[in-house]
Amino acid sequence: MTKSTILLTNIQFVDSHDHHITGWIYVEGTKIKSLGQGQPKNFPVDISLDGQGLTVLPGMIDLHTHGAKGNEMIGITAPGLQEMSQFYASHGVTGFLASTWTAPREAIRDAIAVTHSVMGNEMGAKILGVHLEGPWLNVAYCGAQDKSLIRTATREEAVEYLNTDLIRLVAVAPEIPDNEWIIRECVHRGITVAAGHTNATYVEMKRAVDMGVTQVTHCFNAMRPLNHREPGVVGAAFDLPQIKCELIADNIHVNPIVMKLLMNIKGPENVILISDSISAAGMPDGEYFFEGAKVTLKDGAARLQDGTLAGSTLTLERALANIMKATGRPMGELIACASLNPAHAIHMDDHKGQLRRDWDADLILVDQNLQVKFTMVEGKVVFRQF
Ligand SMILES: [Zn+2]
């Protein structure tokens, strides 16, 4: 069977200084076959698309998202997950990790099973795997997660999840001795480990990095903060070059000044934009549920009744706009925080995260306000609004 071909013309590439260059991309099957400046050669094409001068970016990858449009990963159904996949695609995401949280074992098992059933048939963004955010966390920094269900990693439970071969990222509180084996086990299996919902000291974080931890879960949120006498998790994230920092750039979870500080300290190559979105994402203000608890959504902030932030309603293209505004850095430099860096974090940067010849044809077109107008996932147009 011959592969279908799509030629995208009249699109603007941006370089790391945000200089715009008009060009084209030729897609064959699921891959970018070639790309270039100016006018394309005479390719044999099935479909020719005029990009109307919109800016082309690599598709964004969200490593940390729990839900959207009234659906959430614990208790998820296949149609609900499809709705999430389409919603993310309409906001510029071409790949994501379905993220669970601290829940009973059967609930996590079910979430993984439903994810597996949808993988390969996604209607929007592609599911790149599962992210387990819990239950192996520290109750001292539970955030909105259910304290009573936080537990240490037992082999019996954990190996069942890992053996599905779908887990790509695991968030763990590394300072808890009973969790050490799971860090080593994940690293051994090529699964990325983030320190999250953690009370680790600097020394404990250094040890965690020696064991193979390479990331922190939503930097600044639900972790021991930086203190000038005890650098904590944040100080360790700043200091240790092995650590990449997830960031919820919604201007609510982290003040924009602190977002700028993080970018200056770690550099754009070490920051990963995440949404950490919950079911209320893409919904109007009102009352929602997060793991059975009532959440009030008001002005973009989702909070439990006691005021604790319960995930976000952020979408990644807004995160990119927010971090651009906070730092004053160009889009062409910061887009890696939402594409190449997350691809790298889960070892997929050899075929995703960049607009490159022979790379997956994951790409988006955005207008000058960073509104997403078009999304292509592995050569398939899944969203178009022009
Ligand atoms: Zn989360």
C-alpha cells in the first residue's frame, strides 16, 4: 500500500530568536519526509494544504495531565479518554501521558486497562503511555491527593503496573526508604522517575539522583521548598544538573516572577511545561469533582473546599504564552519546553519533539495569539480550524 502524502505550504518556521521564515513541510505516511524554505519542489501529493501564513511548531507533549472536559483518569471510560485526546489536540498537544493519582489499586489497574484499550485508536492526541503520580508519595506534601490512600511501594502492587509496559513516568517520594526499590526498578526498566509530593532534604535528593531520579514533579508545588539553611527539593532541583523541572505555568500555581527565576537558573533545556489539568479543564466556572472531593472552579483556579489547589485547568499553548510573558524569552526558544524536553524525558526524542526530516509528523499551526488552528498527529489531521 502506498503511503498517503500531504504537502503543507505557506507556513512560517520560527528560529530560536523568533525570526520567521516561510517554508513548507512534506509528510509521507506518519513521518516528515522533507521540509524547507520558500516554495516546495514538485512533489507528488495526495493533499496540498495552504497554511495561510500561520506559524508551524512541533506538536506539544504533555507528560502530566489527569483529565479534561468533565473526564478524569480515575474512573475513566474509553469514550471519556477519547474526549480528552481530542480536547488536548485542539490545544496543540500531539502526545500525552495519561496520568493517574493516588487511588485504590483496582482503580489504578482499571485506568491503565482503559488507556491500553484506547491506545492506537486515539481520535486526537496520541497516548504515549501512563504516568503514575502516586500512590507512593509523602503525606506531608499530599497536596490535593488523598492522604489515607498514600502508601509505600510494595512489589506485589507495583510490579503489576510496571509489567503492563505502559508506564513511562512514575512520581515517587524518594526519601521514604520503602520506596527506594521502586526507583531502582523503574530505572532498570527504562521508566523515568520524578521526585514528587516529597519532603526530601537536599541530601536525600542527591541520593535520589544517584539512584536515577531525573525529574521533579510540578516544581515548587507539593515539595519541600528552598530554605537558605536546608535547600530542600527546590534547592536540589536548582543545583543538580541531572534534574529536569516540570512546571505548571498557569500563573496560579507558581508566580510568574518565580517562573522566570526557574528559567534563568535551569535554562529552557531543563524545564518541562505540563498542564496537570483535571476534569474541569475546558469547562465553565462551577463545581466539579476531583477524586471524589468537591472542587470549585473560579477564574481558572480549581480548589478544594479548604482552598488547596487541585490540579489545574491549564492547556499547554496557554502555558507557553504565560512562560513567554513571564520570561520575555522568544517562542522559538521556549517551544522546546513543551515538545523536545518532554520527548527527551521519556526517551522519545529520537522520533518526536522536533520538526525534522524522518521524525514523526506531529505538528501544529498557531496564529499570532498562539491560538491553535491545526493539529497533525503522526501524519493525520486531527484538528483544523481555518
Ligand atoms: Zn498531577
